[in-house]
Amino acid sequence: MIPIETDRLVIRNWEDRDRDLFYEINSDDRVMAFFPFRRDRIQSDEMMDRISADIEGRGYGFTAIELKHTGETVGFAGLNPTNFVPTLPGDCVEIGWRLAHRHWGNGYATEAAERLLAFGFDDLGLSEIVSFAVWNNHASTAVMRRIGMTADPAGDFDHPHVPETHPDLKRHVLYRISANIWRQTKKAG
């Protein structure tokens, strides 16, 4: 994947210098409040290696987000194939994001996600992109709405990878946007 830029961000594959940040976001209770687990340093490094290899292999995935003016990595955003959502076909692509707590509230997730929608529809030729979050994760669903996604209550689901020990995290809401709707919105805007 070649780096993609926005006004303030560089969206790129992971580098070794990002390991501390990746561990930070995957072990922070505030960032991971809607996930049933935290990752230790070894698990975090292994996950970063897997994600990076996936990006190299397919050309996209959950990529690092870097600030243009400082070079600091602030989190990740990306497009990723998903096949475990029971209400969706097995070949769908999701968009997601996760930022270090100290970088919340700056619009970075929305800015990266808007650019990644363009990448997904224009460069990858996707016909639809979905996103999902725990039902009461209002910060994430607000980003979904800001980038033009629409809730699909008929597609809401209980996440199959969330253990029964965390019933409050099982129910997920589904949002989606088609390439046609995205293009219409861009023309109107």
C-alpha cells in the first residue's frame, strides 16, 4: 500500500517505530473500553506483524495514521475484509479506527475514514463498505454518521468473538454505505 495523504494525515503501513503506540492503544482501558480484552506487549507486537503482513499481501488493511507535521503516529484506521458478521455476506469489507486517547477529539478518525472511503470505492472498486461497533459506543457511531454511513438495524448482531462473560459488549450495531450513495453525496457536497 502506498501512503495515502489527507490535509493533516499520512495513512501508511506499520513501521517498527510504531510498536510502542500500537501497544499503548491495545492496552489502554479507555481506548479498549468496548473490547473484552487487552493485549500485552507480545500479543500487541504479534498483532501488528499480522496486520502489516496482511497490508503487504492485499494492499490494504488497518493502517497506521501519522500526523504530517510531526511524523507522530496517533493510531490506526483502515479497510479490512470481514467474514464473521452473521448478517452480512462473507466477502464484505469493514472500515474501522482506533486512536491513542491523547489524540481523541481532533477529528483524525473522521478525516482518515473519509479518505479511506474514497480509496475503497475509487481505487479498490468496492461496491459497499460497512462498519460496526458495540451498540452504545457513541463516539464510533458518530464517526460512522459523519462519513455518510447509515444505520442498518436489521443487520445488528451479537458479535460471535465476544465471550459470554461480557454480555454488555456482545450486541453490535451495523452501519453501511454503498459506492453509489457515497458518489451521490460527494457530487452534492
